[in-house]
Amino acid sequence: MNVTSLSRVVRDPRLVGLGAFLMSTSAFGQDAAAAAPTINTGDTAWMLASSALVLLMTPGLAFFYGGMVRTKNVVATIMQSFIACAVVTLCWFAFGYSIAFAPTVGGWMG
């Protein structure tokens, strides 16, 4: 890369704004990293309780959908709701748990 193209990249206002944003978010991350990470038991209990309440909505939704179809399709419709619940549960443990309880990333996640 020659000096002319490098100076053109440095003066691009879009990149200057992006650089300022990235530098500001890294500053937030340093403040959060300086504090000792602690797990709040109240937050954890609320997260688990609200997740359980959402999972308990699945049977109600399954019966609601089952009541809207013909008799021959009721079991298939209910099973689709429970399979969707199983997939969402696996996705929560694979991705959601790590987003909720991982160390903070710029103060937005974790």
C-alpha cells in the first residue's frame, strides 16, 4: 500500500466515524472488565423463572392450535408445538445462555 492510498483511507469520514465508535466501545469494555464479574442470584433466579414460564406457555399454545384444526390433525399439530419447544430449548442452551451469562461485551450483552 503506498502513501497516497493510505492517506486517502485515513481521511475518509466514514472510517473516522467507525474508528471513533470502536474506540468508544472498547473504553466501555475496559470499564466493565475492570469491575470484578459477579453473578447476581436474584437476576439468575428471575431469568430461570421467566424462562420456565415461557416454556409452560407451550402446552396452552399447543391445545389452542389443536382446537383450530380437524380431529384427525390434532395430534400432529400438538406435536409440532412440542417439537418447536424442544428446538427452542436446545437453542437457548446453545446460544441464549452464553449471551445472558457470559462476560459483558461493550455493556450490551452478558
